[in-house]
Amino acid sequence: MSADLPENDGRTDRWQSLVAGAFLLEETLSSKEAPIQGAGATPPALRYLESLLEVFPSSVDPLEDFEGYAVRRMALALRHALESQSGR
């Protein structure tokens, strides 16, 4: 990833991270390699959501950065839904 530009408060890198992660997730899910299974294995979608939550941390203020807050809330909701389905 490129360095953050000072005039955009680092927001460019997080959007690049979001897009790059989405492509990586698609590639992982469509690869011919069998996904890693077993005790403690985390599905690729959950790993991706965890990485998003690092890029869009709990310190995101909805009044100052509504888009970032919206991404964080969606990532949290998707993680919860996936964990509920898998019985985690």
C-alpha cells in the first residue's frame, strides 16, 4: 500500500485495503485449493472481517467519519452473522 497522503487523514489507504481485501477474499474462495479446516481454523471471510476491523477501529467517530463508521458497523454485523451460522 502507498503511504497516507497528509491531506486526506490516511483515508486513501483504508479504502485501498478494503478493495484489496475483497479481491483477496474472492481469490481465496475461488481457488482450487481446499480451505484449511479443523479446530481453530478461521474461515477466510472471518479473517477478512477481522482485518477490516483493524483498518476501521472502534475509535472511528460517526460524526467525523460516517463512511468509516458505516463500514465498521457492517463488518461487525457480518462477523456476528457468520459466527452465528457456524456456531462459534
